[in-house]
Amino acid sequence: MPGSMKTMGVLTVGALVAVTAYTVALGSNGWLWFGWVVLGLLTLGMAASRGT
């Protein structure tokens, strides 16, 4: 896995942990979850484009 892809993966997982912690502590925020989904889709898109 190239360095930039590994960094994106770590960032995506870290963001998931942060958004989940925020949701548990302060309640759900739809914009945070939307942002995480967009980040996840970008990460998947990068992974798919590198695989071809």
C-alpha cells in the first residue's frame, strides 16, 4: 500500500473513531456523519483507482 493511501486509510479510521466518540458523548450530528461518509468514499475511490 503506497504511503498516501495508507495515510488516507488511517485518517478515515481515525475520523470514524472521533465521530463515534462525539456521538456517544454529545449526541448525533448528521453533518459529521455525512463528512465521514464522503471521506470514506474518497478513500475507496483512491483505493480503486490505484488498483487498476
